[in-house]
Amino acid sequence: MAPALPDNWTLCASSFNWIPEITAARRTATDVVIGIADSVAKTIELEPGLLWRSFPAPQDAEVDELRDSLAARGGRVSIVGASLDDFTSPTDRRSLQERLDFLVPQLSAASRVGARGIRLPIGQAGTELLTLLQPLLHELDLVLYEEIQGQQTPNNPSVAPALDAIAGLADEHVRVLVDISMLMPALPVTYLHELRQGGVPSDLLARLENDWRDPATLDAVIALLRAGKVPPRIHTLFMNLLIRFGRSDAADLQGILPLVGAFHLKFWDLDDDGGRVSQPLHDLGSLLRGTGFTGTLTSEWGGHEWLQDDPTEMTRSHLALAGAALAEPAAVESAAVEPAPAARAAL
């Protein structure tokens, strides 16, 4: 019998994966999300800025339409991606009260659609705003997740104070969401192909292919950028090396696990050469098992930036791979005891 996930781990799909289809507008965004529940996963993380025309103050009718349509198919919402627009102009920052007022309609919509929580970038809210939000989070029974991803690390000077603030609140309604783009043993094969086709120098390509985690590789990336030698047509793609692709190990998360309530299982393509897709999942499964983690693990595809693959097939295949990779450590650890509980796959 194949190993299974613990009952309190829930695999989900992010509507972010369908950005190309949503922006193509051949179907309504609501129909795209309903299609996810029909054919990929019953539990879905929403990106409401792509979904509700009235966002960031979603109208009840839009929210109700999606909630009812999903419920009719046995679907539900896990987390809603929130937005906090801190500035009203390039120089005018919103006051604390204005920032709160900007978020409140989004919390109300998340509750109305039946979500478990909302998501913001790590540290953006700040302690003062988090404290103001706590009563509403409790009233609506929502969790605010602050996301750490890519090149960010728990001991990063821009991240550590935010983690300390969350720990200081000691509130189950304010948690951390970890995107495993932090845990990349190697760069995606298809991404390297795009860089090669785009004209990145061969010596840097060799470093990126063979020594991604070597700090000297990042130094070489920055040097090329500062020298103005990044080909213009791949400049945006090249910036992923500085922001979206991380070089941490799963063990680096050990100290913050008590604060973590959810994960994004970020993937870029499904070429698993050398375990570049599956190894972080294996490592995460080993790290989490036995910790008491209860939460969502959401398939999030970032490779549509350069790939034209079908998001439905990509996500379905990734969820199958992720479920197997996350569960595999259980087969080793529980071989001498009773079988692992049945998976709560939410598919």
C-alpha cells in the first residue's frame, strides 16, 4: 500500500496557476476557478485581484456567486491572497487607520467566501496593524498568514523582526506561510533553457547549472547585472535569480515551525532531474512529520512566466508528485508500526 499523508495535512491548488487562462479571458475568472474544483482539487487558494472586479473591496454578490458555485461542486476556499496598498501616491503613505480600512473589506470577503485565512507578504503589516487586526481576525475566525519565500530566510534582517513580532503575539490567528521556493537544490531545467536561449554568458550558465547554492554564484549574477550585460529581453526573467529562487535547506525552517500554519509547494516545471522538484518535498515531509503540523500545502506554479503548458495538467501532475513525495518519509518511519492514516488529499 502506498504511504499516505496525515489526516490534518490538506493538499490544495492555487488559482495563481491559472493566471494565463484568467488573463486570456476566454472564460470568466469565476468559471476558471470552478473548473479547478471540478477537475483538479476541491480546496483552492484564491488570488482575488484576478477574480473579483470590485477588489480590493469585493462586493457581496461577487463573493456569494463564487462561494455558492464552489459549494455546489463540493469545493471550498483555503486562503485568500490579500493586498495592502501602503501608498496613495509615490510619496504619500496611508495612515495606520487607512491601512486598516484598506484591509477590512478583504477580511470580510474572505470570511464570506468561507476561507480559513488571508495572506500578506512577511512584515508588510507591521506589529501595530497586526494588533489592530487581531480582534477582527478572532471575530471572523480567520488566520492572517505572513508569507516568506525565495531568497528570504528566517534570519534575514528584513524577515527576523517580523517573525519575532508574530511569535510575540502568541496568537493562533497570526501565522507564517512558507513558500518552498526557499528550498531549491537546483534551478529549473526549463528556466536554464530560457536563459541559454536569451544569451546569458556560458560561464555564468555553467555556474547556474552546477553550483546554484554556492554564494559565489549569486555574486556572479549580481556582477553581470551591475555591468549592464543582462540581455534586455530576458531582464525580468533574470531577476528571479535574485528574488524568487532560494538556496536554503529544509533544516533552516526548524526554528520557526511552531509559527508555521501553511505552505506553498512552489514549482516551476516538472523536470525532476537530480530531484530538483521532489527533493524539497521529501525534505519538507521529513521535517513536518511528528511536529503536529496542521494546515494546507498548496500547489503553486510559477513557471507560466516562461512556459505555455496547460495549467490544469501541470497542477494535477504536480499534486500527484507532491502527495507521493511528502508521504514517502512515512513509509520509512512507520515501517515497524501501524500504517499511516488515510490522506486528506482534498482532490
